[in-house]
Amino acid sequence: MTEDVGVDEELLSIGAFAARARLSAKALRLYDRLGLLAPARVDGTTGYRFYRAGQVERARLVALLRQLDMPLARIAEVVDADGGAAGAERLAAYWADVEARHAGQRALADYLRGRLSGRSSEMYGKFVVETVDVPAQVLITESRHLLADELPAWIGASLGRLEEAARECGGVAGTPFVAYHAEVSAESDGPAEACVPVADEAAARAWAEGRGRARGTTVRAEPALRLARTRITKAQVAHPQILAAFEAVEEWMEAEGLTPTGPCREVYFADWSAAGPEDPVCDVAFPVGPPAEG
């Protein structure tokens, strides 16, 4: 699609425009084909492309954004934004995603280097493991069989649903967590169980029998227990990097003579959306028995 051109507005041939924009004619044809920079006019007889001088800035901006490996749809969002500030905000959002992905890849590379070099003990030594006592609590839960690539979206959605439901069950009374009753990986589908502690057991059971039944929500009472845990960052939560944290806790428990008494869990104590890649967001934990008596 070509742009409207004023009667007195100067048009540049593709060669002249390419020289002014410091791009090749081939690149300009590509941008046209991708819908990122349409010529102001295309001659119906010759097919020659003509551009307005005012399109130079957009052409240069598209070229620079492509150097960031930005997907075409995201480039269009930036260059089509109303005003420079809106475009800058969209670029910032894209770059935040890139940095989060790179942080996850760095953590994965560290994990794999440790495995391949046989430095497991050194790798696990980066995690500080401790025990913490958790009081008895009433949980509203939602379970699902799913694979590793489905897990992040499901965790956010299921905990969100349960936290909303908790408003009718006396409110959230503890830290939400996800328990794994079997392995979740690229080949194993769990199940995983999202859990939110609530304050009012009677209200929770009434809610589960009513509207909660349609959502597959259940209610269970969990006794007081002791957890062996280590705290990890947002970047380390990604699979399979998180496996190093689980393995570190397991190694520590073996050294301490402790055995798990229930399914392992991820305890989400931070605002995920506000956290940066290096911010602590989650405890990886195993139940190891009841709390020690005072």
C-alpha cells in the first residue's frame, strides 16, 4: 500500500532515497514486502518505487531495530506508535523481555557447564539451603497434568484463579506454592498442584462444593511441617535451570540425613510481574518432617 502524496511534495527514486537513508535498494524492497516501509508511490507502468524525503527517519529506524533481532510485528508496533515516547516504551518492553531471556540462558549455561564438567558439588554450593517451619494451613488447590513448556503459563493462571477465590474463603492466609506429585518435564506430565492457603476452612469447603467444583478446585488441610529450602531468582526459575536448585536441596538433605516426607514444591513469595531477572522470587523446597518441638 502506498502513501498519499501532496501535489508539491518531492519524491525520490528508490536509488536516491536509499543513498539518503544509507540503505540498499534491496533492503527497501524487503521493508516494503514486510509491510514496514511502503513507498509513497509506485509507478503503475514501470513498477518503479518513489519515496518521500520525510520517510528517511522511519527507514533508518527500521534498519536499527532489525539489528536488535526484533520480530517484525514488534518493529511495526514501535515505528507506528503515536509519538516518540510511546515507541520508546514499546522498545523498552521488548528489551526487558530480551534481558530476561538472556539471564535465563546464562543460568542454563552455568547449569550445563557444571553437569558436563563433573563439577556438581561446586554448582550446588551456590545455593544456600536451610530449614524452615510452616504452620498447619488450609489449602484450596487446583491440579493438572502438563508438560514443562506449559508450566509457566499454568502456574500464573491457576494461582491467580485461586487467589481470587480466596477472597470468598477468608482471604489468602499464607504463601502460594506449587507441589509436584510426579516429575514435570518435556516428557513427563506430573501432575502439578497449585495451592493457596486460606483463612476460613468452612467457607473454603462451601465454595469448593459450589462454584469451585466447576473449576476442579479442592480443599485440603495440610499439617504443620518442616521444609528444607533454597531461595532462587526469577532467572533461575526457568526449566531446566531450576533442576540445579532441586538437586542442591536433595544433596544437602542426604548430607544431613533427612528424607523427604511429601512432594517437592516451589513457594512463590514475590510479585512476579515486578521482579527483575536477578530478584529472589521463589523457594525450592522439600517437606522433611514435622517442626521440631520447642
